[in-house]
Amino acid sequence: MLELWVLLLLLSCIARKIDKECTIKEIPIPHEWYQPGDLIIGGIASQFNYQVHEQTFEKYISHEMFEFTGMVAKFYQHPLTLAFAVDEINRNPKILPNVTLGFHIYDTYNDDKMTYRTTLDLLCKLHRYYPNYECDTKKNLMAVIGGLGSDTSFHMAKLLGRYKIPQLTYGSFSSEDKDNSKPPSFYRMVPNEAHQYVGIIRLLRHFGWTWIGLFAENNNSGEHFMQEMEPLLFQHGMCTAFKEMIVNQGRWNTRENLINLLSNVYAALIDSKVNAFVLYGESMTVISLTSFLYLGNHELLENTSFRWVWVMTAQVDFALGAIQRFWSLEFFQGAISFSVHSQDLLGFQTFLTNIKPNWTQGDEFLKDFWEIAFDCMLSNSQETFEVDGICTGEEKLDSLPGPVFEMHMTGHSYSIYNAVYTIAHALHAMYLSQSNRRSKMSVGKRDGLHGLHPWQLHPFLQRVSFNNSAGETVSFNDNKEIGSGFDVMNFMVFPNKSYSRVKIGKVDLDALEGKELIIDDERILWPSRFNQVVPVSVCNDYCQRGSQRQKKEGEKFCCYDCVPCPEGKISNQKDMEDCIKCPEDHYPSKDQVECILKTISFLSHEEHLGIGLVSFTASFSIITMVVLGIFVRYRETPIVKANNRDITYTLLISLLLCFVSSLLFLGQPTTVICFLRQSAFGIVFSVAVSCILAKTITVVVAFMATKPGSSMKKWVGKRLTNSIILLCTLIQASICTVWLAASPPFPDLDMQSQKREMVAECNEGSAIMFYSVLGYLGLLSLISLTVAFQARKLPDSFNEAKFITFSMLIFCSVWLCFVPTYLSTKGKYMVAVEIFSILASSAGLLGCIFSPKCYLIILRPELNKREQMIRRMK
């Protein structure tokens, strides 16, 4: 029905009958402030006045009477700023010379119908309006500035867009909640509101607030804000404790409506654990919220124990109406608000100071503003409401408290100032372009002005770029928006009910990554209950270091329990979602709050185990050398001769090398040691075992050769033994050569086997080749054991088979036990197991084979004679 009414008015405005007498009854004209000029800038100040159904409170609030009809004095700075900017331009000979800018300002009364009415009124006439007739001189309207709120701006755009008249809005609001396609004549003097959403998220993350309460004005913009913010909060690990819509005073229509609103808002504030609230709204939202709290429990406003941190969007302003001017705003002490960027302009405060009730005849708002702002009555006033006295007309605006009127230029006023200059510069560029094309046209003559149309201004507006009087560059981006970002302000209230806003940071999405939000924490004044400590707003207490979150069933993810970190993990920060695993070269501390660097561990010569193994190695090496010395000294005795001296010497030397090779396994591994360790061990042990095999085969062949007609006589001698030793050793050497050539061992750190140590070891390079060396050595041992066992019953005087059998049993037993023990041992003890196996098997061979011979040579020399050996054979 509203749209049809607009269409009828629009049609009546198009129908022009200038020569006819106006006979239709005059429609009442709303408040208008105008200044004539060659070119007109229209301004529609949304929410300049506000109206409420008085009977709502007169009927249902019995203990007090409220009058909620009147002007919001604080917003009067907006039209004053427009007048200030126009006056500057008209006095500046460099912009639009010989052209006077004029303006018309209308109030919408916070009403949709009045928005359409005042927009049509601006389009169609100068002073009076008659449907179907145009009875006055046509204005030369070139652009419109407004409105402050989203509803007002989009209602205006529906009409202005039809005429392609440029519309420059100065309020921060979202366009997505209206038409998906913005009118081509729609320009924004503020950054995109989506930048605020990012700024809010960054701000909440900066202070670690994850449990958030959302308040939004109950309109399309508020609903859009809720729809956008909740997913963003979720994506960044935050949750909403509640979401409440605030109805502005103009829509408090019934007692049930009011009581329901009071109970919802009041309960959300009192019963919640939230310490951080995000408030989205428009210029009247603080008035509505303060009224809610005052009506619900006015003591709440004074109680310092009920103080929270409010995060407010740029459209919210700290303003109070006439009846609320004596209420305190301490409830919002410490609030953090996003604000449209502004600068104080030279001469603006002087301009405000000189304002008097009779400063201009065209300002129909000034009388109402003066009486409401100073709570007095002008001598010619017809108002009947109760005031303190008569206005003298000499009152000063700078004596008013901040909630009533501000002397510093607000962000919205700064946007209006830039909007006026944007239009002026665009007009100037358009005139220059017209004059270049039509050299006969004079820029300052009215004939030329009447030839211009508003739609011609768009190309120049889109390209406009200039520096304002504050030295800041003003230009539109591709989306017809000013991209200067938002200021972050901190709200400070003083005992005299005045307040100030301190800039503590800024939001600039064009900055480098990580610098989009800059906050100076030192400048923030927090609510008194927090004692200047950053407030905490979480569903439950932070999890301490050493623990992690565990989700509570049936609740939002921001509500959780705290459980200790699993073994092997730490949490070095508070409130971590998951514990982290330490790097391989670190291990968790006992309280699981930090990772400690593991120490490098290896079997050293200096520790007790290493000293013991070195001692055993030295002892066995000395014994071996003593035995070798005995056999060299008594090399001409029958026992030494009978057991093949060359093989005996080779065996003793190889056993000595076996003992010495164990030292390669001590100390921190190096590239050379790793390269030699296993191959040297494998080769020298192969020599030792092949010597034993050769001795055993020699005994067997010798006895077989004594039989009559035996063909084995040709095998008796050194050729057989040397061939056996050489062949067996070459096979092992070939395996080691392939191993070292293809995948040689190398120094490595084992970080897994020990919790607090990194074991320095030799990585075998190829496990297959390593076990091939051991396997071949085992095969050689089993062959020697088998041959020795078969020859154990040969005559004792020449036979070593019994001793060899016993020694090989020990040798095989040691290395059979070695494999499972080695695989089940970790760290440096694996090296100790291998050294012990080397020493034990070598000592077994040395003791079992050579101790009986040494006994005969040293202690029973009488038995070490040829006659005794022959006698024993018989």
C-alpha cells in the first residue's frame, strides 16, 4: 500500500500545469532548512527527530511519566556541517567560481512515509506542494546527501534512482539486506560495512574473547548482521551465548511488546557469563538500550558490579534524547566502538561557537534544537512543556555535554563534509568539461546552469579525487565507496556526565596481512570492575598449560572440559584445542608444558659400562698376545707342531683382532667408524672361524690318510688349509664389499627408542646386507661345529676336535642369544650387547682351544714330548 501511495505522488509530481491556478488544498510541509543558490544540494537527515507513542508509557508505567517526542539534539551537528562545508566552498574562488551552492535539508521524522514525502518534496517544489501542479520555480537540484540509516537511504534511492540523481550516503550500513542490485546513482561516503565484520572478528581474537553476546537492531540490517556474524564467529573459534534484537523506541507500541523486550534484554545481561557484547544498530540504538535498562532496573546503570565491555559498530552513536539527558552513560564506560574515520577541521569549532538562535532565517530546526539542548524556552516559543527557564540566546554549544551535542566533528559529520566537497569538485570538473566543448557557454551564467542535468554528474563523481582541508585524499573505489577504513575508539565517561572518545586503533583491510587491525592496548580504559586488566569472556575458565579442551556433549564447542595432555604431547599455551607433539629431538616436560631438547646418548669409554667393556677387551687382548707368545716360543715342541703352527698363529691373530674390533663400537659414531665397524667385525670373525674349520678338516684328512691305500694323502699339507681360510674369508669380504659400495652404514640419531635421549648410532644402511654378514658367519660356524663333532672320537694326542666342538658350541650359543637380545634392546645397550657377544664368543674360542695346550706346554712340559705322544697313541 505504501508503494502505491508513492507511485501516485510521483505521478502527480510529473504532471506540470504551471499556468493554472493552484486550487488543491495544501498538504502540510515538514520542517525544512534551506539556503538558495544556483545549484542545490539536497539533504535528508534521517532520525533527526524521533517520535514515540506517548500513551505507551503514560498508560503502563505508573510510577513515572515520560515524554519521548522531540529532537535528538546531538544529530543537529550533521546539517550544521553541511552548512559549514557549503559556506567554505562559496567563499573559495578556486571551486565553482561565480556559482553559489545552495541546499535544502529535510527531516524524515524516523518514519517511512515521511521519507518518501520529503524526498518528493525535495524533487518537486520550492515551498509549497500541490498534487498535479507545479506552482513555483523549479530548483536546480544536482545531488542529494542522505540518509543516515539504511531504511531512509534505500527509501530515498527508490525515488532518486528513477531520476538518476546522485545520492551520497553518510551512514555505515549494509546494502545486501535490500536490493541485490544497488541503484547506479548510489554512492557511499563510508567504507563497506563488511570491513567492520572483519574488524570485529580481529578485535575479539586480539583479546581472546570467545563467548560473545550479540545485540542488534530489529530491522533488516540487524538481521543481516546476525546472519553474517554468526558464521564468522564459528570460523574463528567463537560462539554466541545469545542473540537479542532491540526494537527502537518508535516501535514500542504495546505493553506486552515492551515487557517482552525488557525481560529478554535484561535477562540476557544479568544471567549470562558473557563479559563482551557486540552491539549493532543505528544512531538511536543507545537511546533505546539505555531506556530498556532504565525501565527494567535503573539501579543497574549505577551498579559498578554490572559492567561489561561493549563492542559497537560505526552507526551506533552515544546520544541521549531530551528526557534522558540527565541519565548517566557510565554503563558504557570502556566501550570499544568502530567509528567512521574523522578529522577535526580548522574553523569548524569556531563556526559552532558562533551559532545563535537567530543566525539564519531559513533554519526551521534551530529553535527546537536550542530549546531542547539548553532545556529552556525561547521568548517567542509556543511550546507548553516544562523547562528550566527562558533562553537568553547567548548560550554556548561548547557548554553542552557530549550525549547532547559534540563540538568535535563526528565521523558522520566528516562524511557529510567530504560529500559536499565531492559534489563540488565533480560539478567543477563537469563545468570545465562543458566549457571545453561549448566555448560560448560561460560557467557562471544561469543559461549554462540550466543546461546541466544531475545524471550528467555521475562520470565525474566516479573519477573525483581530491585532498580535503585535513590533507586526506577522498576518492571512490570501483564499488562507489570511500575506502579509508574505520577508526577504533575507546569510550570514557566522566562524573559530570560528559565523555570523550580516544582513538586506540584502526581497521584497514588494504594494509599488509596481519596489520589489518592495529590496537594500542596501553591506551584502553576498561570498565572499573576489571581493574585495568583485560577482561575475559569465555564459556568456562581457560584450560591451563599441560591440558587440552574436551567437548561437552550437547553444548556449543566453546564450552568444554579441560583434560591432561596425552602422553608424549604438550600444551605450551592456555586454552589449547589440541595438545601438540614434541619434535623428534625433544621430549615433554613432566608437567607437559614444554618440550626439552633430548641429550645425545652413546656408549662412552668414560662411563662405568664402557670402562668395564674396555677392561675386558684389554684383558682378553693381553691374554691372546701371551698365548701367541707362548706358541711362538715353544713352536718346536710336538704339541705346537702337531696343531699346524701357521693356522694357530693366524687364529690367535684373528682372535686378537676380534677383541680389538669391539673398541670400534665404543664412543660417538663417526663416518669412518661406521664404515669400518661391521665389515671389520665380520671379516676378522670369518678368518677366525675359517681357521677353526681348517684345523678340524686337517685332523680329519690326516687320520683318513693313514689308512692303507687312501687317496687323501695328496690333500695333507698347507695347501688345503690355506685354501679353506682364503676361500671362506673372500666370501665374507665380497659380501662386505657389496654392502659398503651399495648402501654403506652412516652415523645417525635414533630419536624414538628413548624418551629423553637421542641415541647416536650407526645406521646399517642395508639391513639385508647386515644380516647377510651375520648369516654367513653363522653358517660357517655351524659347518665347523658339525665337522668338529664328527671328529671328536679320533685319538687324543693329535685330535683338537673335542675342544673345537666345545668352543663352537659356546660360539654358536652366544650368537644365537645375540639376535633376540639385540633386537629387544634399545639405545646404547644394543651396542653393549654386541660388544659383549664379540668378547664372549672370542673368549670362548680362546679358552676352549688354547687353555689345554698352554696347560701342557707350561705346567706339564714332560707330556710335551714326541715319545709321550706316540705312547699315548698306542
